[in-house]
Amino acid sequence: MPSDFRKLLCARFLFTFAVQMQAVVLGWRIYDLLKDPLYLGFIGLAEAVPAIGLALYAGYLVDRKRPLIVYRRVMYVSLLSGLVVLVEHIFETHFSLTLQAGLLYFAAFLTGTARSFSQPAIFAAIPRLVERSSLMQATAMSSSAMQVARIAGPAFGGLVFGFFGAITSSTLVCLFLLAASFAMILIRKDIPAPESRNQHASIKDEFLSGGRFVFKHPILFPALSLDMISVLFGGVTALLPIFAEDILFVGPKGLGALRAAPAIGATAMSLYLSRTTGFRTGKWLLSAVTGFGVCILVFGLSTNFYLSILALGLSGGFDSISMVIRSAAVQLTSPDHMRGKISAVNSIFIGSSNEIGELESGIAAKLLGTVPAVYLGGALCICTVGVIAYLSPSLRKMDLAKLAQN
């Protein structure tokens, strides 16, 4: 792979590592301050509002600007988020409870703002740094780097937070984001903005063109819908602080392990996917999401820390298969001049499933109880697979090897 691609992977790794570290601190601090699962869900909402609200503009901007410059600015906004959290920790004895919580939610808002531009920039840059024939491998490598960061970030963040406190954790987050910014500066290749094929289109049409492409596509729309609905209801990330403190009794260090477990499974699977061609069909995608739902049900049933870790690890492995197949499908079917806008629509689906899913988890846990909320989410995830498999024969028959040849 080209050296500039590897530098981009390094920057993405450090960025994801820092964001995952900060997520552990944010979740624990909010629950420690407010003692209510609903407020954990509000962290997801604070990220989702800018991540989804700015997504179409982000795609439009990436398709008109240099994607690497956009991604570099993502690092700067994330660094500001880290500094806000650091200030909250340093002056916590001088701030009221309301102000402390407000600063933490503002930091989550800044993270969501950065994320809205992050994915379109990455999706637009990678296909122009590697050959098309290497795109599946590059996608798997990028996924592996991100998943390794998702392992190490929460685990490291939980350990540092548990042993050394919030100030040290937040300081390290800022240092990692500075290192990510430096890695971006080292990239030599300048990727120009792609030439638009529709010079006379209105801004409204430009904004909506990515959505029209996805919604009319026989593979992308059902694939993205499958991921959005399954993770929206099946995700348990927002509830992990409750499991760590009130069900499994493992504290912040255990929370770091719980946050890291899905990424451990995802990384192992991503590394395997980067060396094989056996997971390139729609049937594998549907099977993987089914496996994810089953793992969530097992996690909800478990009161044993090690069984919970195993269930979350396997869920990450299944989710990795889904993510790699879906990401490759998006990149292989996207015209160069629309990569940013199509990826922005993809990020809306992902943001809806992840951040709004955290809000859904918080509300469901508040109304039904934590464990019943997890049961319901796992069951709905499995039901979603059956419905989409029935409604979308094109997704069932999808073969990425054939898409790469077109």
C-alpha cells in the first residue's frame, strides 16, 4: 500500500483511539454525576444532532474541497472537544453540577460535529490513494486500524481513568489528537477536489443528490437500512456503565474492558477479512447481522463478566463482517464526483444507528429496565434481518467481486 495511505491510517487510528478514550470518560462522568440512564442516552443525542444535521453539508463540501484538508480540520475540532473535557475536570470543584454536565455534553456535540465530516473525507480519500483492485483490502486494513483503536482506546482509557484520574486521561486524549494532526501534515499527495459533472445544479440538488442515489440503488439502500435498524435497537454501548457498576460490579476498569470487547472481536475478524475473499456476498452480510443480534441477547442474559466479554467480542466480529462488506459496497458503487455526498448519506444511517441508538437505549432502559431493554433490542435486530432479506433479493444475491469488475 502507498505510504500516504499508511499515514492516513495512522491518523485515523490515533483519532479513533482518542475519541474512544474520551467516550469512556464521558460515559462514566455523566453517570457518576447524574445517576440516570436517560442522561447516558443524551450523550448519544448530543453527538447525533451535529453528526446527522451536518452530514449532507459535509458531503457537499468534501466533493468540492480537498478531502485530506477537510480531515485535517476534523482533528482540530476533536482536539477542541478534548480540551473542553480537560477544562471540566480541572475546574470541577469550581463548577456547578449543571455546568459540568453542560460542558460534557458540549464536548460530545463537538465530537459529533467532527464525525459528520470525518467519514465523507475518509471515503473520498481512500479510493484516490489506492488502486481500485486493492480497494477491498484497503477497506479491510482501514477497518482493522479503526477496530484496534476501538480495542486499545476504551481499555487504555478505562485503566488510566481508574488508576490516574480524569485529568490524566483527558490530557492524553489531547496529545493523541495532536499526534493525529501531525500524521495528516506528513501526507505528501495532494488530492484535488473531483470535477463536478453537474455544474449547473442548484445547491439543494447537490445536497440531495447523494440521497437520491442511495435510495434508488437496489443494494445500498437495503444494506444501509439493515445496519441502521439492527444497531439502532441492538446496540448496548450507552448502557455499559450501568452493567459495569450495577450488574457486573466491575467498576471503570471493567467498563474499559466491556467497551473494548466488541472491538477485539472486530479487529480479529477485520484482519482475517483482509487476507480472504470468502466474505463478499449478501448472504454473509445477512448472516453476520443475525449473529450480532444473537450475541446481544446472550449479553443481556449474562450476569458473568467473562461471558459478557465473550458475547460482546463475538458481536464485534459479526459487526466487522457487516461493516467491511457495507463499506466496500459503498465505495465500489460510488462515482468519484459523488463519493463525499454518498458517504454523507451513509454517515447519516450510521449516526442514526449509533448515536440515536444510544438515546433509544437510554429511554428503553428508563421505561423497561436495563436488561429487558437489551432483550428487546436483540430480538428486533434478528427480526429486521428476516424482513430485509425477504424484501431485497438484490441484497441476497450481492457479490462484491462482480461489483469490483464494473
